[in-house]
Amino acid sequence: MGKVVDNTEQATFTNMVEGTQEDWGKIAKHAMQFSKGLADRVLDHLRLLDGDFGGFPIDRLQHSLQTATRAHRDGRDTEYVVCCLLHDIGDTLGSYNHADIAAAIMQPFVSEKNHWMIANHAVFQGYYFFEHLGMDKNARDQFKDHPYYEYTAQFVHLYDQAAFDPDYESEDLAFFEPMVREVFKQPKRSLYLDVLDKNDG
Ligand SMILES: [Fe+2]
Ligand SMILES: [Fe+2]
């Protein structure tokens, strides 16, 4: 038997076919509250990369911070820097498709261009090491004619593949937290955008 529910706070249906507008009003209220904590949950998840070296010279959190720091010091805007910070957040759950995880988390909040860059960065990163694994280092060329090819190649070259230096002094995570909160404050794209707009405030 499940927990006793407080009907003033929770929907009472046992099948969605029985759901009412009142039920969904309660759920929407909770969802609005819960979504406000997204930036904190993302930051908590990013911290899971701390101490995860995976054979690299620096751990994955330090790699993320270094990627973001290099971009920030190079004058990139907040959205871009946050993409840098979070581009490998999928390493914990997406062992075979980590770029897809970061891209899915960021998709509502960033431009199509930045989303594409994050979603495809892994194959572009391969240009710098795939040959050492007997793979095709030019696999990125499948996107040669894509409008975001150069943009993504540049991200990987300047910031991602370059961010494994144990002697580089990166900013810490606290430095980037306000930027993460700013980017995750308001979705630009979502199936639920109309509902969010109506319930905002
Ligand atoms: Fe990556
Ligand atoms: Fe990376």
C-alpha cells in the first residue's frame, strides 16, 4: 500500500483517464516550484564529476571548469560559458552518448547553435584522438556542410581538447553558479512553454 496522500496538495486519480482540471492544477503548481530548483540540481549533478579521472590527467569536474574558464577569459558570453561548463555533465549516466545528455538538459535554455555544438561535440573531439583508438579521426567531416561545423570545431579546438592541463588555474564552481542560474532561469523552448507562461509568478 502506498503512502496516505494529502488531498489538498496532491491529485487523487489512480489512472490519468480519471484526472481532473483540479488535479492538474495541483500538479502544475508543484511542477512550477520544482522547476525553480533546476539550476541547483544541475550543479549538484555536475559535482558528481569531482574526483572522476577516467584515466585523464585531471578529473572531469576540473576539465569542465577549465573548459568554461578558458571560454570566459576569451570573452565568450554567459550562455556559451555555461555550455562549456556543462558539456560533459552526461559522463555519469551517458557512458555511450554523454553529449546527448548535456544537450537534452540544455536544449530548452540555449540557442539552436549552442545546442547543436554540445550535442555533437564528442565526434568533433574525436579529431584529436580517434586515430589512437583505431577509429576515423575525420568522423566529424560527415557534418562538413553543416552551418555549425566551424562553430563546433572551434569550441572543441579552443576550449574542450585544450582543457586537460593540471597546472591551469581555473575559476571554481562558485564563480560560475550565477551564470548557471541565469541561463536556467527561463526556458526558451519547451512543450510546456504556454503553461509556464500562464502560471509564472
Ligand atoms: Fe565530451
Ligand atoms: Fe570535454
